[in-house]
Amino acid sequence: MEYIFRIMRYDPLKDMYPFFQDFIYQTQEKKSVLEALMDIRNEQDCTLSFRYSCREAICGSCAMVINGKFDLACRTELEMFESSLIVIEPLPNLEIQKDLLVDMEPFFEAMSKIEPYIQTEGGLSEEGYRIEEKEMEKIFQYINCIMCGCCYSACPVASRDERYLGPAALAKLYRFVKDPRDKRPFSNWSRVNTEGGVWGCDTIFKCNEVCPKNVRPADGIEALRRKLVVEKVKRIFRFKR
Amino acid sequence: MISQDILVVGGGLAGLAAALSSDPQLKVAVISKVHPLRSHSVAAQGGINAALGNTPDGRDDSWESHAFDTIKGSDYLADQDVAELMCEKAITAIYELEHLGVPFSRFPGGVIAQRPFGGAGFPRTCYAADRTGLVILHTLFEQSIKKQVRFYNEWLVTRLVVRDGKCLGVVVYDLTKGEIMPVKARSVIFATGGYGRVYQRTTNAYINHGSGIGIAYRGGVPLKDMEFVQFHPTSLYGKNILITEGARGEGGYLVNNKGERFMADYAPSAMELAPRDIVARAIQTEIDKGNGFEGQCLHLDLRHLGEAKIKKRLPGIREICIDFAGLDPVETPIPIQPAQHYSMGGIDVDKKCASCVEGFYAAGECACMSIHGANRLGGNSLLDTVVFGRIAGEEASNYVKECEETGDSEKILLDEALKVKRRVEEWMNKDSGEKVHKLLIRLKAIMSDKVGIFREKRDLTEALERIRALREDYKRVNISGSCLRYSQEIVNIFEFESMLDLTEVITLGALNREETRGSHFRLDFRKRNDRDWLKHTLVTWKEGEPQVSYKGVTINKYKPVERKY
Ligand SMILES: Cc1cc2nc3c(=O)[nH]c(=O)nc-3n(C[C@H](O)[C@H](O)[C@H](O)COP(=O)(O)OP(=O)(O)OC[C@H]3O[C@@H](n4cnc5c(N)ncnc54)[C@H](O)[C@@H]3O)c2cc1C
């Protein structure tokens, strides 16, 4: 098979604007987009830059936009495509550092704002916790997140509003709020009761659509919203009594 | 010049564990060639061992039986005091991980769930479905956010700077800026992982080039037991993505093209759950006998486990099969073949993770202390990373508080950085030459054909010659681009030198060791020979050549006997 790879190139230190460059790629074997990119780099242009590591859709390095679709290059097989033209762009709404490599700092920065670590009460017990599987199952959906950044990059709100924490961070917060071991006070997690937090979400569900691991971050955002409202009502009620 | 008290190289589990346990009063930083969450630890699937005794048939489990299984599994090459240390610390280590937020799967009653794994007398592998590495790595990363650990990501360490037996720091290639520079450190901990990519078929990440091990070797630290390379029995046919031992732990069968559960011929009582070296050899033997499918693979059949169990306990495996092989294990057996998986050998350190170079420590897969001996048991490596990562951080902290500064270290470091810079310029200034990816293809072919699961003198000798010939070709390597920022080619050229060193050491050790032990199977010496070979291989880089020596094994409680499963 012969493919045309139309790859966005950009070196901010040299180029005025990003541009597309075409590479002709031939292969007899079944290859993923990532394998093809590595071949192109090795055989045609060693300056082509992109991230990769595990090649099994678990490390979150190789998120990019492939023929208009957000996905991991490693799990996208060439034979899935009907046309032989394959257009590859870096994740949008994040600064390009070089070619397909973007600055993930805003994504991790937003993540760190929700205090993404367990906040337990008391020290280490010698026997461990007792938690029923069904309690754990409530958070399993969210711990599948591999922090690839697809949802953040695709989110229309994150792209126009710097304050917005984005889907992955909010879903991560929900993961902790739901964890029976986590005892963070309401005053802590209710900080997302803002436009930069859960109310920023436009409920367009782009995040659910693009997530390669089926995390459905918007489920977490919606659940946080409900929980906030319930907690507030509880508080008002308690106050009146 | 950037200067640290403790510099951890590697952002995988061992590296993060080391950074988190270092004294917070000290200046600590982590350097990693990829963002920590992209480290290969994230891909670990099946679980982590500790004798919690949470299953009904595991009530009698104890850390002592865990230690015994580890030692027996190692074919008695493990240093018994170190294996005992790890297994004793395992139980607390798991509860600590749980306390830090790791969402382990649970049993009724709410205790941590455990599954059977190969070579283990009791079910003692704790897991989070089949994404154990992901949840532990993410949890330790969360803790590093909490503790505000300093990270330098996308920096490749290219050299360890040692003077008069003392470690002064490292030289790095900062990919983000395209610069070569020195980093001063009073203590350096390597947690740089394995070298799987020197083989064609490996379960390891693309980035697992093993350069840390090679850099330590060039820094004068011996490498230990490198000939012991683990081949995992079940990697997905073609892509060689790991299909966890947990799949057999949950009850999966291995089947040949005659529909037989052939393990009955190789390990009649342990069957599919014999240690990895035995199962991998059995599979390769079946394939070689013509009992494979397409002459290349066998089947791992999970269908009888049922959809519910597969979805609950092995969701990641199901996803891998669907994404990468277009099949659903609920309905179809998984085609599998053995692939390189783990390095038992590594940088020679003691049970404090200390090496012969003052201030230089190593932990995790890159290190060898030795716990896993000639064959590692599944679920023991994650344990090794968290237990010994932590010890490395503590020991390095103790060292730093007592050591004295070397006065002229900055000048020495600058000189070393300059040397490295000159090399890069040299690669760039050549108009033509060898391409590193082509050299790598050749190296992998040698290792796979000649230094694989079954070994013999003729092959090993030939491999050694051909690796040495590749060294000559490597001298002519050049770069075709001019951009220094984010140049994967520069990374690959640096790391290839280490790959040459490692493969030479592996092959040399394998050629010398005229016996069969654990993962090292010699067709021409099919028996274990304790009289001559119950000892560790040490290879040291001296005056441009590998020098081989040997060191005794610590044996206290368990007398070496024949391994039967
Ligand atoms: C697919 C798979 C599944 C596994 N499943 C299990 C399991 O279920 N249970 C179990 O016990 N074990 C398992 N293992 C083994 C275990 O996961 C690894 O041995 C362990 O995670 C290694 O951790 P580490 O911290 O030593 O190295 P890694 O996680 O590989 O980290 C190495 C780090 O070093 C950095 N680095 C390397 N070289 C350099 C350099 N020159 N400069 C700068 N940085 C550098 C890398 O960026 C990376 O951050 C599995 C292994 C594989 C391959």
C-alpha cells in the first residue's frame, strides 16, 4: 500500500507559521500510524518530532489529530482508513513546541489545581482499609485516565477560557471525592463551584467523544455538579433548622 | 550550573519511590527522558506480590514462603538475604501504597484482592484489575505533586561523571532546548529501567533502550548477571504487547494446535502457572515441534472464564486484544508467543542500593542486588521498584548528609560536558555515514537469533563477533538533520552505544556460563551446575574492554535443590 502522510510541521524558532509537508509512505505490512511515523522519521526526515513510549495505548504520549480525529497514534491502524491520504496534526489549543509535540504544561497545571492526591484522615493502619469492591468500582471508570490530553485539547471551553480546569482535572477530582478513603472537606472540593470549574462545562460532551480510554470525563463533571447542589441544599436546610 | 543534593534519574516507579523517600530537607530532583507518567512502569498489568493471606486458600501464607518462592524461582541464584528483605517489607509496602491512594481491587469483606501467579505457593499478587502499573505510577506521581518534587522532563542523561571513585554528577542532553550540559549532584540514583529493545520481540516500551545501565558501566560500575534475560511466555502475536500472567492466574489455558493443554508435559502440577522461564521454553518448544499456529504462535484461551470475569478482572487485556489484534477474548483464543520481557541482571549494587562508586545508587529494573537471580517471578518487580526505590532514597540521603564536597567538581563536569558536545558535533559534521536505526535493526537480529531463549556456544561466539563488528560501524554514524531540539536521532545515537555495551556483556556472560540455570538455557550444557556456577557474573569496563569476574551467592536458609513444579 502507498499512503500520503500530510504532516503538520512547525519549529517556532525557525518558522513563521506551521505548514504541511507530504511524505510518501509505502508498506506491505500492517502498521499503526505511530509505526509509520517512526519509519518516516528514520527513512525520510530525522528531524520530524513526536512523542511516544509504550505503543500499547497506556502511557498517553502519542495523542494527536489523525484525519480530523483525536486519538493515540499507536492504536490507530492504517488499514482502518479508506483513503490513502493521512493528515496528521498536533493536539490543538496547546502550544506547539515542535511538529507534533505540544506543551502539555497547561494540562498538568490545571490538574495540580484540584489537589490531585488522596487526602486521608489518620495514619497508616497495619491492616489496611476495608472497602467493598462496589465502592471501588465507582472510581474505576476514572482511574483509566492516561493523561493523554485529548479531552483538554478538544474541549471548546478550555480553548476559549483560560480559567477552565478542563475535563480530565475535574473528572480526577470526582475520582477522589468518590473514594471512600478521601476525606477532603467540602470547602476544599467546592472550590470548583465556579465558571472555571464545573459550571464552565458547556455539556457538549466533546471530551467523552474523544477519550481513547472511555473515561467519559463529563460523567464526572455532571456528578460533581449534582453533588454540589445536594450538599448546598443540605447546608441551607441545616442552617434553617 | 544546576546543582542538587540528590539527583534521581528515571521517573518510573523506582525513581518516584526514591524521590519521595529522600530527605525533604535536601535538594532533590528527578531527571527523565520522558514525562514520568510515560515511563514503562505504567504498562505493568498483573500485579504486585505480598503475603497478605487474603484468599481463603492463602491464609497460611507468610513473608517467609514468599521469600522461599522467590529464591526457588531464581534457580537459587538470588542472594537470600536480599530476597528476604524485600519479602519482609512487602506487606507494609502494599498497605502504604493503599494509604497513598492506590485503588486495588477488593475481595468480599473489603480486603485487597489477590490472584495466583506463576511459581508462587499461595495466591499473593495484589492487583487493580489488569492496570496495576498505571494506578501505582499515577498514585506516586500524585504524591510527587503533593510533595512538590522537582522534575526535569525530556532530559537524557548521557554520562555519569566519576572521579577517584566518587560520583560528581551527570551530563545531560536537554531535548527541550537542544543543549548539552552538566548537572552537579552529591549523590545520583539511577532508576532507568530495562533494555528490552535490544531484542526484536519484546513487551517493553519503544523507549526501553537500557542506556542507564550502559552509562553506569562506562562510569566504572560493574554489571551483574546480565546473561539472565527473561522471556515472557505470553505476548500478543505480532505486536508483542504483553498479555499478563494474570490471565493464566485467573484460569486461562495454554493450548497448542492439537487442542492440548501441553503444559502437562512440562510442569504437570503447576501447569500454566509454572515460572516464566519454564513456560516460555515449553511454548517455544511446542512451536519448534510444529505444534503452533501459522508456525509462530500458540493460543491462550480465556473463553471458559466467561464474559463477566474477563470484563471485570481483565478489561485491559480485552481492550488490547480488540485494539491491536481485532479479536475479543470472550469469543476467540488469543494468539501468543514468547518475547523478551525483563532484565534480571543490571547495575551491581548491594542491598542498600549502593554501588562501588561513592554516592552512586541504583534501584528498579536497571539494578541487580540480586533478588531475582536467574529468573524473576511475576509480581516481584513492581515490589522491587517500590521497596528498593525507597531504600535508595533513604540511603542516598544518609550519604549526602555525611559526604564532603569535591572542590573542583564543577570544572571536571564542564570538561566532561564539553567532550559530549564535541561528539554530537562530530556526528553532525559528517556528510555521510551509518544510520543508527539501521545499526539497531542489525543488533536486534543478532540478539534474537543467537542470544534468545535457547543458546549454544557457536551462536554466542558468532553473536559476540558480530556485535564487536557493529561497534566499528557505529564509529561512522552520522546525523542527517541540523536541528538539536527534540532530536530523537541524537537520543538514539547516544543510547545505541549503551546497547552495544549491554549486548556484549549479555552475550559474553552467556557464553562463559556453561550451565543451564533459570532463564539461561544452554543446549550444550543442559543441567544446572552448582559446583562451578553457583556464582554471580560481574563484568567491568576496563581500558576499553569488558573484564569478567565472579562473586559468591549469599545462601543462608535455603540449600539449593533441583527445581520441580
Ligand atoms: C508490559 C509489562 C508488564 C509488566 N507487568 C508487571 C506486573 O504486573 N508486575 C510486576 O511486578 N512487574 C511487571 N513488569 C515489570 C515492571 O513493570 C518493570 O520492571 C518496572 O516497572 C520497572 O520500573 P523502573 O522504575 O525500574 O523503570 P521504568 O518504569 O522503565 O522507568 C525508567 C525511567 O528511566 C528514564 N530513563 C531511562 N534512561 C534514561 C536516561 N538515559 N536519561 C534520563 N532518563 C532515563 C525513563 O524516562 C523512565 O522514566 C511488567 C513489565 C512490562 C514490560
